[in-house]
Amino acid sequence: MNTETAAGSITPPIGPLAGQLPAHAPWNPYADDDPGSATGKRLWWLVFGAIGVVFGDIGTSPLYAMKEAFDGPNRLPADTAHILGLLSLITWSLVIVVSLKYTLLMMRADNKGQGGSLALLALVGQLPKGRFFKHLVMLLGISAGALFYGDSMITPAISVLGAVEGLEVALPAVENFIVPITLVVLVLLFLVQSHGTATVGKLFGPVMVVWFATIAVTGVYQILQEPAVLAALSPVHAFTFFLRYKLTAFLALGAVVLVLTGAEALYADMGHFGRKPIRRAWFLFVFPALLLNYFGQGALLLNDRHAASNPFYRMVPDWAVLPMVGLATLAAVIASQAVISGAFSLTRQAMQLGYLPRMKTVHTSATEIGQIYIPFVNWMLLVFVVALVLGFKSSSQFAAAYGVAVTGTMLIDSILVTMVMFMIWRWPVWTAAPIAIGLMVVDIGFFTANATKIPHGGWFPLVVGAAAFVLLTTWKRGRELLMARRAEEAMPEDAFLKSLNPNVTRVAGTSVFLSGAIAGVPHALLHNLKHNRVVHERVVFLTVVIEEVPHVGEARRLEIQHLGRRFYRFIVRYGYLDDTDIPGALRSAARFNFEFNNLETSFFLGRDTIIPSGRPGMALWRERLFAWMTRSATTAMDFFKLPPNRVVELGTQVEI
């Protein structure tokens, strides 16, 4: 058992010391070792899984990208020069942005094996730089995350709608039923989210393999009819296209960017599959299949300009259009599922890193920590997706709104990875500078070209992103102000222990007081002592700390300090992808000879009522927004998995 010390003294931590980081703590849901180091059969199973999960969004782009270029608002003439010029732009955009930037460069910038905008934010945010740098990095990372919410609303709508529109080719009479059928598919997709994706996920790999193989074969058939289209593999056609047509070519980038949507998924899903499987899936299977299909559509247009209304489905034999619609719809659902799951994961990371209030989170798998369901996010996405389908009505109209958020995120990623090249990898200037400049030129070009879409629907993802940005930053700043107000009123542990009446009644059992600070006495204890005039036999001050790493190993999970007079401070550490399970963490205290009896342990929570005021800190409207968000947050009891019959809540009013 723990030995007692004099009142007010603090012993060294029993657990791992704060601030110590393991040299490497990778995680993956498939095995104990890093998926990036997989070999043999396991490597190819991971390649197979990556095809099903990672490439759904970018894999469904052929449904609408060429259609938008030659039949959209800024339609190109379907002549040889424009067709070859656009195909050359598509080819080299895929090479530069997806193959070089994301697959080879960005995937080197992992945070303990994890990727994605918030992982990159956490990685760069650990650099020991000044306050301005920290704020700049935070704003960039939050902006990228906020834009993803706008993208996650548009992707399911445009993917499913683009797939179902194939019915217009096979059965022109059902044109008026395209939107209702799309809505039915989307509503069913969101309704099944609460059941998890484990069962459906087993179909992802086979369906997407069939999808990519099918679009490759249809592309090859058309290329054989018009082999001259292969001339577009040369970058000369892209340069000539810009030199001859200038503004037209610049505006065409708004359609070209549609072939890149979903590129960030390669980076974001790195923790699930590893670099090697994703890279092999892209270079050996997905990239060739996409190129063959785009060139097949181009070959068709060279032979039949009237096919521009829907070149993807026009290149399919009449007897195969309906089966292709079914396959495309399945692929679109998979692409949508990946984005919806990404929204759940992003929200969970934001909660863990302190950018969003706690929300009810349901784990839909007993074995896969990444499979979660957040009801609030699910239903909000459904409402917006349905509204978007009813408002835009066609994939062509959607394409006008699509791309602004994607290019904004890509530009932010380039800025952050530039910081990584210079400050973390410490590449020489002559190596890093040309790469950074090249990435910026490409991304700024795509972003400015897509900025022309803002009046035609591109404003929507920007509005959603701005709203998400306000919520994220308001919650972060509000929590900082709240912690500062608590610190002003906090009572140091040594002063409290000295002032505590030695004759105070000590009742049997253990009380655990949750606190957001790692110093000072929790307000809930002071309120309990004031009103009930008793103290439990053993008292624990417990603080949860979320580290800016994906996972914290069990060896570092728990730190225990004995404060004296059977008062203890527990610091429980989690990564931003870890499951916050306090009872589970307390069970691990047994290895320090600190046992918890569930029937004799009570958890005391402080529930704050925020009072907006004129004090310096935030604008009054943001303080009111923060107060609303606080009232709407899921209780700590649910978020930390505390037993409901052992929880006591004590309310406190805090003026910020």
C-alpha cells in the first residue's frame, strides 16, 4: 500500500513523469506492429483494404469530372485541342498533387503513424516556437478541419447523384425520379450509421476492386477505338493549352480539381493502413484505372462530341448501363461512407484536443477503436445533404460548389508541410524551397480558379467552414478563459491540507473529484465540504490530459502523486485518438498497489453555468455562444464512461 507522508508534502510521482514521450508509439487496428512495415500476404490484404476505404472519393470522380468540363457552366469546346489539353492537365495534376505531394511527400509527415490535418497541426504545433507561430499553426489547422465539414456535406450528395444520373441514359423516362431515388439512397446510408460499418466494410474492398477494374476496361475499349488520345500523356499539351487559351484553360482548372477530390484521404487514413499499402494501391491499381477511364472518355469525345452530356455512361454499351448505374451507386455509397466516417473521426479528434464540447460517441465495434458513431454529427450531415440535393438537383450544379473547400484544404496542407520540411526535417533550402514554391504555385492556381465558383454555389462550403471555424475557436478560447477564471479562485493543495480541520469527519470509501487543472483543489470538493462537512477516507483529484499525439501507451497512462493525509492527485493521459475510459484507467492503478472498489468509489463532477460578462476575453456574442455550447455538451459522466449510480454533480456559476 502507499505510505503516508506529512500533511502538505508531495511525494515524487508514482507513475511516469510528465513530459516524457516514448521514442515511437505507432498504432494500428490490424495487428500489433506498424502496418507500414507489413510484408507478404498481410501487406496485400492491407492494399486490398486500402482500395476499399481510402480511394472511394477520388475513385468516383470520373462520374462527373469530364462531364463538368465539357457540359458545365464553363464548358469547353469538344474539339481535339481542348480534349487533349484537358486530359494532359488531368494527368499531370494527378501526378503532381496526388502522386508526388500526398503519396510521396505528405505521407512522410506522420504524427506517430497518423495523418490528416489535425495530426499535422499537432505535429507542427509541438515545435518550440513563439506565440505568433503557435497561433498561425492553430488557425491553419482549424481552417483545414473546418473546410472538411463543408466537403463532407457535398461529397455524399454529388457522388450518389452523379451515379444515379446514369438512369437518364438507360431510361430517359425516369429523369424526374433521379432526385427522389438519390434521397432514398442517402437517407438509408445515414440511417445505418448507428449500426457501424464493420459488416458493410467487408464489402468495400471487393466492390471497389470491381469498380476500378470495370472503369479501366471500359476506358481501354474506347482508347483502342481512338489511340491518338494517348498523345495527351505528354505535358506539352497542357502547356500548349495554357499558352493558346489562357483564361479558358485557367477556368478549366475548376473542372480538373474534381479529379483530385479525396486526395487528402490518402494522408488522413495512413494510420489505418500504413504508407506502403496505400502507395502500392495507388500506383499499381487506382492511378492506372483512373487514367485509363479519363482517357477512354476523351477518346469517346474525339469520336462523338454529343457524348459530352454524360461521357462516363455514354462509353458503356447500352446493355451494361443499368448494371453500371448499380455498381456506380455502390461505389458512391462507399465514397460517402468514407467521408461520413471521416467527419466522425475529425469531430472526435477536435473534442479530444479541446476544440469542441463533449458529444455522445458510440463505439460500434468491440475491436476497432476507430469505428465510432456520433449521432449529432450524423443527423446534422443528413439534414444538410438532403437540403443540398433538393437545392442543386444535378451533379453539374453541385460541381459549381465543389472544389472550393478541397483546394483551400490542399493549400493549407502545403503551407503546413512546408513548415515541416524546413523546421522538422531540416531539409536544405535548395531542396525544400523549389518543392514548396512548386506546391504553392499549383495549389494557389487551383484555389483561385475555383474562387470563380463562389457566386455559383461555392459559397456554401465556405459558409459551413466559417461557421465550424467560429465554433471550434470559440470553444477553445472559452475553455482557456474558464480555466483562467478557475485558476484565479483555485486554492493550492498545501494551503488546503494545512487548513483542513484534523477532526473533520472522514467517511468510508473513496471520492474522485474530476478537475480540468493539474494544480489546486477542485471546486467540487470545496462545495462538498462546505455543504456536507465530511471528507471521504481516501480522496483523489483526477485530471485528464490529452496529449498532441495519437496514442499514449499504457506505461504512460497514469501518474499518481500522494499529497498527504490520504489525498492523491491522479493524472490520466490519453492521445487524441484514444478512448477516454476513466474506470479503465483507475483499474490500472492496481499495479501501483492502489485498489479501487467500484461499490465504495464516488465520482464528483463540477457542472459549470457560464455567465457572459463584459470582462476582457471574448466578444459578448461569443461568450453567449460558448455558454450555449457548454449547456449542450454531453456530461463528463457519459464522455468518461463513469458509472451513473456512483456520480454526484455539483453546480458552479462562473463569470467569463
